[in-house]
Amino acid sequence: MIPYSKQDTIELLGREFGWEPYQHKHYENRFTRFYEGYWLYKKFGFDHRRNHYSSLIVTEQIKREEVLKMLENQPYDETLVMEDLEYIASRLDMTKDEFTALMDGPNKTWRDYKSNKAMISFAIKAAKALGRERRNYR
């Protein structure tokens, strides 16, 4: 609802506060950089940059062709990835080999683990039938 220019904002923050931009959105710390630039990208094929860039395309702050060219590159430098991988693995109390095995293993979702979803769904349906539940749960 208000005019916004990413570039103008970056310039203002730099001029007024000495702020320096990161390589990509949410790369302000090691974990988010690793999570978005490696973990999601390599493990699940999800490239966060597509979301961030698409909002800039829609608001005509960048051309689609320019973004497609930028997306040809990896999210971040392979040397830095290896440094961050060792650091993140150690913070997760894993060895580099254990973490790599996890990354190379099959992808899983919450459905692969035991839960009370069936019981909760039944309770919600019963509550709806009794007129006690009014939300739109399935």
C-alpha cells in the first residue's frame, strides 16, 4: 500500500546506519544461510531465492531474465558451504559424516512418524457433530 524500493532502502540503511547487505535475504546468520542456501536447496530442491526474487519481479524492481540468470548459480560458495556444514553438524552434535548421511538419506515427512493425528481428527469430528467445534478442520 506504500511505495517500497529495496534498492532505496539498502542505500538509506547504508548511509544512515552503516548497514551492509547480505548475499541473499536471510543470510544474516550462519544457520539461516546454511538452512536456506544448502539444506533446503540440496535436500528438498527448494530454492528460497525464487520467492524473494519473484516479489521483486512483480513490483518491477528487477527483470525476470536477470533473475533467471542469477538462479543459474548456486545459492552460496561451496567453500563456505563446507565450513558451515562442519559448524552446523557440530552444533547438532553430529559428525560431518553423520550429517552427510542424513542429507543423502531418504526425505521424510511428519507422516513417517507416530502421531495422534487419527485420534485428534476423530475428536474434532465428534465435537463438530455435537455442535462443540465450529472451526474448519478436516
